[in-house]
Amino acid sequence: MEQFVVTTIRLSAPLIFAGLGGLFSVRAGIFHIGIEGLMLAGAFVTVGFGSAIGSVWLGIAGAIAVNLLLSYVYWLLIDRFKADMIITGLGLTTLCVGGSAFLMNALFNRRGSMTSAVRLPQPVVGPQEGILAYVSELSILAWLLPLFVFIVWLILRRSRLGLHIAAVGEYPYAAEAAGVDISRTKLIAMLITGLCCALAGAELSVGGLAAFSENMTNGRGFIALAAILFGSLEPIRTTLAGLFFGLANAVGINSQIYAGESNIPRQFILMIPFIATMIFVALRGVLSQRRISQGA
Amino acid sequence: MSRWIAAGIRIASPIAIAFALGFILFAATGYDIAEVVNGLWQGAIAAPGSLEQSVRWAIPLAIISFGIVITLRTGEFNIGAQGQILLGGFGAASVALLLPGWSPLLVIPLALLAGVIGGALWSAIAGVLKVWFNADEVINTLMLNFIAALLIQWVTTGPLKDDATRGETASTPRVADVFRLSDGTGVSLELIAIVVIAAALAWIIIERSPFGLKSKLVGSSPRVAAWQGLQIKRIHITTYLLTGAFAGLAGALEVLGPSARLVTGATPTLGFTAIVVAIVGMLRAPGALAAALFFGGLQAAILFLPIVSRLPSSGLRIIEGLVALLITAQFIWLRRRRNRRRQS
């Protein structure tokens, strides 16, 4: 049971970092489909640069720098050059999938995967008895998760920047009339998304294990995007959605281990979050439609 | 005439920039550019069997992209081709495996039909959710891709499991040889005939049918379309069905053609590349066909390159990503020129 809870947290943590990061962009009206790629870039640079330089923190700093640059390019393309955000976002993800695999090969001469020389500290150490034995698996980023959620909530719900982001996303004309610089607000939101995705990638690659492998995010960025919609674009609910997705994943993994006890195939359990997201998005769509027609 | 030249420049310049950026990266990381260019040339065209491989990949890319052209023209972002391909393959594999002793003249059309229907219905889920529930199709098609992948994983490890397969990749048993439309190369007269028919169909639907005209109006100016009294919901649903039908057909051809079976995790990037193909083809059927040949060549080169060059195949994925990144951007100097022409 304790192990199950810890597994859920470990599987949820990257989703929550990426989901809350992506929330900034989505609330600003950018359906940021490049989250998947940014997470992967974050994971790769953390492992690659961190291993080369021998410090996990400098590795994460490098990952943040790369992700800020990629986010800036993405912003430049969709804001300045009016590129389509979905196609460009998919391109960004493909670029990161190809780029991380290519650079792993070109710079570190590894194919498929590489081990990391560094990993995140695990604050609770030692093979103690009971709960602590499992909790010791959690990295410092996972422990800092509640603080991270609180900061995101504070920025999005209680700060001027958060208000500007929401205004730009919900009603850009009003935002512009109120003197908000739409382009700049979008840029800031996208840079924050990039930063958080670097943390998500770091937690994924050097949080539990200490390795990077080709396409290791394996759709987690898209799942984080689903968590944002499942969480109604709210920080706390997105966090809960991330936990729910991690939980479903943990149940799926456990049902694989204890095969034979249940007759439900693992794949159907793993489907639950995706189906739930679709149903939820549809219900919300109906409600918003009704609200609009009542308002008119 | 100058309109076509401008359009050509608009399409060619992002591709040229993508290749240039990719080559700069390869050179910077110590690869021999001449060797890479040679590998591309050999892998896509020159080496024995290469041209065949380029066509082999152009076939599914073209068919899928026809459907994506239709969806993008209607203004819908159906990015679920990946899942629709799998469901199409599932439909075709089920028919071919459940009716082993029957006449190929009956089974092959039935299997193709099952593939088309499988893809169309899978796509229609997102369509229904969009039209009647106002639910965003981008997220729903993404979710449907995940669900389809899990579903096929279950099918290939459960009900249609091939007991002979070993190792990591699960798959169904092989389809009987009499039902196959090509050997492992994936190029045959039958497959090329099907592509030509699909292209003609797509061209008629897009350029010469009332639906094509209406869907273009819905995509470019939905309000005008509504004022004209068009049944927008019906047009949207038809669009989703058609998009899925083309992707499903491509999935069915994979099963009846080169791979001979439904495999978990096969062709994971095909659905995405087809979107790029549709845009590079300027959202027209002949353009998509030409673009499919180009990206089919790139796909063949991706698979071939590791054999002749030290450059890992992921290097060409970078170029593909860069093309997608840049292809829809409106670069300033082009926009200025267009404005100038409008003024004069």
C-alpha cells in the first residue's frame, strides 16, 4: 500500500510539473502541443549536460536554458511569423525527439539510452523499515512538489501576471484595451512553460532512475496536456488530474505484476484516464455551450 | 503563373532552411556532409531497391494525407490519423484472419472495407464529440491515438495473438498470402492502382464535388457558410468520416501489403508525417501526392542511412521536425511582397 502511494507520486510528479507549466500557456490561449518535446529536451539536457559537467543542478540549469531558447523560438514562430500553433508544436516535439536521440549519439556515442552520472538527491535516505523505506525513493523535486503547486497557484490566481495571462487567453480584445501587451504576456507564459517542462524532464530522467533513453517521455507531455483540460485549466484541479493519471498508471503497472488476480486486461485500466478526459471535455463543452446560449 | 512561383517559393524555402540547419548541425557535430548527402541520395533513389522503398512509404503517406487535406480545408484539426491507421489495420486483419478459407476476391474487398470503416468510425468519435458536445478535437484525437494504441496492444497480445511471435513486439498471426496485395517490399501494381484511385477520389471530393466547395467555405468563413444555410454539422461529420476512411485504408493496406500482420507500435510517426505532407502539398490532392513522394523518399533514407553512413537516422527526424516547425510560418519578406502586390 505504501509502495503503491509512492509509485503514484513518482509517476505523477513529471505530469504535474509539465501540466502546471503548460497551464500558463494554455491559459494564455496557446494550445501548447510542444510540451512533449520540451519535457524530452529537459530530460536529455539534464542527463547529458549534468553528466558531462558532474553536477545535477548545473544539468537542470542547462535544461532550463535550452527550454527557454526553444520556447522563445516557438513564440517567435507563432506570434511574430503567424505560424500555426498545432503544426508548429508537433514540429517542435519531433525536433526534440530527433534532436535528443541524435545528440546522444553524436556527443556521447550512445544508441538507444545512456546512464546518467548524476541524479537528484533523495532527502530521506537509508533503507529503514516500514514507510520510510519507500518514501526514500522520492527525489527532492518530488518533495518540493507541494511548494511548486502553491507558487503556481499564487502566480496564476493571485498575481497581476496571472490576471494578465487569463485576460489574454479568455478575451484578448479586452486585455488589449486595458493596456496589456498581448505578445509579451504570451512570451512570458511560454517561457514559464519551458522552465517547468525542464523540471518535469529532470524529475523523469534523474528523479527515480538515472538514465535517458530515446523518446523516454513516451506521450507524457500529451497526457500532461490532457490533465490541464481535465483540470478545467485550474492549478489545483490540474494537480489532482495529474495525480489521477499517475494513479491509473500505477494501477496498470500493478495489475501487470499481480497478473491472474484480475481478469481485466492491463490496457483497459491504462485507457481509463484518456476516456475520462474525453468524457469530461465533452461535458464541459456542453455546459459552456449552454452558458453561452443563456447569456445571449 | 507568378502565383505558382510564389507558392513554390513559400513551400521550398522552409524545406531548404530545414535542410540547411540540419546540415549545419551535422557538420558541427563532426559528420561528413558529402557522406550524408550521398546517403540521402542512395537511400531515397540510387541504391538498388531504394526507389521501391521510397514508393513503399509514399503510398501510406499519400493516402493518409488526402484525408488530412480534407480535414484541414474544413478548418478541423483532426490529428488522430495515428489511431485511425491502427483501427483500419485492425479491421482488415480481423476480416483476413477470421475468413481464412474464403475466396480472395471476396475477402480482399471486405478487408479493405473493414479498414475504411474502422478508421472512419474511430475518427467519427472525435467528430461527434466536436459537433454535438463542442469538445476540442485536438485533445480528443490525441486521446483516441493513445486509446487506439492500447486497444491494438490488447488485441495483439490477447484475442488475435500470434503464439509464434517471440520478443518484445506483439503481433497478430500472418495474413494468408493469397489475401496480400504485395510482398514485403510494399510495392505492387495493385497497391499503386489503389493509390491512383484514392488520389482521383480525393481530387474529385476536394475540387469537383459540392461537398468540397461547401467544406472549403465552412473552413474559410464559417459565418458566411451559416448564413448560406449550409448544414455545417453534417459537413463536419462527413469530414471526420472521410479523414478516418483514408487513414483506415492506409492501415488496411499496411496489413494486406508490406507487413502482412497487425503489429503493436508499428509506424509510430506516419500519422504525423502525413500532416506535414498535406501542408507541403498546399492542401490539394496532386500536391499531397508529390509531397508524399518527397517524404516517402526521406522516410526511406531515414531507414537506409545508418547502413551507409555513421549518421544516426534520428538526424533526419530533426530535418522533418524543422520542416513542420517552419512550414506554416509566414516570413516577413514574403508577407511584405504580398502586401506590396496588393497595393499596386
